[in-house]
Amino acid sequence: MSTEVVKLKPGSYKTDLKPVWCPGCGDFGVLNALYRAMAQLQLEPWNTVVLSGIGCSSRLPGYVATYGFNSVHGRALTLATGVKIARPETIVIAVGGDGDGMAIGGNHFMHACRRNLDVTYILMDNEIYGLTKGQTAPTTPTGDKTKSSFYGNPEPAVDPVELAISTGATFVARGFSGDMKTLTNLIVQAIQHRGFAFVNVMSPCVTFRGESQYGILKEKLRLVPEDHDPTDRLAALAFTREKDVLTTGILYNVDEPSLVDRIAHVRELAKAQGPEPTVKDILQTFFPSF
Ligand SMILES: Cc1ncc(C[n+]2csc(CCOP(=O)(O)OP(=O)(O)O)c2C)c(N)n1
Ligand code: SF4
Ligand SMILES: [Mg+2]
């Protein structure tokens, strides 16, 4: 009997759900790059989970034929932490928007970076809250008018790439949803990285930031210089908050023990102590009369 190995194609990862994003939304580019990256790596859908919070971008898990969960606002990385710790062999991909990841989920982002959690996090940065109809986000450039800052955003913006490098992520890249080839390659390398891999994707919201965003961003984009040393943290940081320039590519990439590596011995010690405790056993340590 011969066993035929079926080769998965980008389309193999599509679900029957059709994306409800506005025509021209940058998130289509991110989804397609993810399908291509998954096919390139031949990711096993039964061994992969895609998790998100809430937002237009956070609808993405519904369009990917793996395990997945569209959870609550700002909590993609808390779920990712739980799944990866419980099932270290699973490929965990968290996705979401700039509001989800930098505002309500900002705290979780910082700690996922610091822990060097072994997951890939793709942030679709449209510099706005899209789902709730156009309010200012932490990434909205200073001075830009939005539905909630009619006279121009008075706040300084955060650069998620700078935050990721500063707080301990070991793979940090920036991509553009309009550059499919580079983005696919960045996602492939992020998934292959052992540790917290962060890809900040400039992904225009044509409805609340305007169609001109593609042109505005394209003007600013340039590929990271070939002679950049991605292990040089200060050099990587220099590519953040650049004036009128957005450098794309892998800015930072180092090899450090991931959280999964750091707790491997704990797992072994626990196993050596006998059968795993039940939920009741655990509760009884807090409430002896339970
Ligand atoms: C606890 C909580 N607070 C606020 C909201 C409302 N809310 C839903 S999505 C969102 C922001 C979405 O922006 P972003 O994460 O950037 O995603 P986008 O829609 O731009 O892709 C907000 C504030 C919510 N759902 N839950
Ligand atoms: S509102 Fe913006 S982010 Fe949401 S689907 Fe439409 S274009 Fe995309
Ligand atoms: Mg957004």
C-alpha cells in the first residue's frame, strides 16, 4: 500500500468564511502572506493555533483552517501564553490590531516579550481603531485627525517595534501589507524563530485612515540595509522612530532561551513527583475543606 503525502497549498489553509473587511483593507495582504508562509513551511493545521483579541484584524483566525480563537479585546497574548505552556509542541500564532496589542493589551505585550515566549505575534498596525469606527490609537501619528481627535492627535505615538526590542523580544521585524513577497518571508522566519517573534505590519485602514495611506506609507518605506547586523540591539533600535522613514525587514534577531526552554526542568520535576494533580487537588491547597 502506498501512502501519498498531500502537499498543502496556500489555499489549503482557507476556511469557508469570506473575510468581511472593507475592499482594499490592508489586512487582506496580511492574511494572504500568512497563507503563503504556512504553505511554505507545510504547517500541520492540526498542530497549529491562531489566536486573536478583538478588532477588524482580530477576525483573522476565522479565516485560517487551523485551531483558533477570536477572544476578548487585548488578550491574544494571554491565550498564547497558556496554549504554548500547556502544549509546547504546538505552533502558536497570535494576531491582532494596534489598539488590541498596544493599548488594552500593552501590558501583556511587554511581558510576552520579556518572557521570550515561543510564539509568533503579527500586529496589523493601521494606526487607528478600525472596528469601533476610527478613534485614535497609541500608534496614531501625532497631529493626525481622527474621529476622537478632531483637532489633531495631541499625543506622542508609540512605535511597537521599539517597544518589542526594548522589552526583550528576540525576533523583531517590520513589514508592509502591500509587499507580499517580503512579508511572507518575514512571517516564515518569525514562525521558525525559537522565542518571541514579533512582526509589526503596516496594514492600512482605507476607511478610517483613507486610501492615501498606501501612498503615504510607500513613500516612507525602505528595506533594511544589507550590512545591518540584526544581533546589534542599539543598531536595531536606531531603525525605530525614524523621521519620515519606515525601515522594513528583520531589525533584531538573537538566540536566547525561550520560556518553554526555561521551564522544561520544572515540567520534568513535576513529572518525577508522580501523577499530575487534579483540579480538585490544586483547589484543596488553597481551600483545604474543598
Ligand atoms: C474590554 C473592551 N474594551 C473596548 C472594546 C471596544 N473595542 C473593540 S475593538 C477596539 C479597538 C480595535 O482597534 P485595533 O485593535 O487597532 O483593531 P482594528 O479594528 O484597527 O484592526 C475597541 C476599543 C471591547 N471590545 N472590549
Ligand atoms: S474599518 Fe479599516 S481596518 Fe476595518 S475592515 Fe475596514 S479598512 Fe479594514
Ligand atoms: Mg488598528
